[in-house]
Amino acid sequence: MKIYPVPLHIGDDEGFTSERDIFGKSQLAKAMSHLVATIEDPLVIAFDGPWGSGKTTFLRMWAGELRKSGHPVILFDAFEMIMSRMPLLPWRARL
């Protein structure tokens, strides 16, 4: 028997809340936001971890925090597009 968690819906402008931040990642998001705000050179950030470790959830909440602060965000979830016949189309649409 497989048990799957209920998907967590995070809106585009939603960020960290006390109900959702059960692993205390808002401090990491604040530090990363400070980095993004102070670096002037082009920047690519990658998060790596095992499947189910919370990378996508963290990134969606952090993206909401960044958007609320006025930073432009392009969030592309390659896993969502893995079965697409034309995986580059959704990516180009976000640009």
C-alpha cells in the first residue's frame, strides 16, 4: 500500500507562514533573499536533495516571499514537465 501526502497548494504571492513552515526554513529563505538583494552580478541558484525532501515546497514559498518584496521570479519545475511532449514550451512561456 502506498500513502501519498495531500498536495500543498502555495499561491504565487504566498510565502512562509507559521502553519506551513513546519521545518523552520523561513530563516534560510531570509538569508537567501538577502543574498539575492545584495548580489549585482548574474546569479543562478540550485537546490539539490533527495526526492521528497521539500525542495519544491521551499522554492515555491521562497518565490512568494521574493515576489512580495518586488523581486522578479521565474520558477520552473522540470519535474512537472518531464512527461510533456514539448518540455521547452512551458519554460519559454515563463520568460
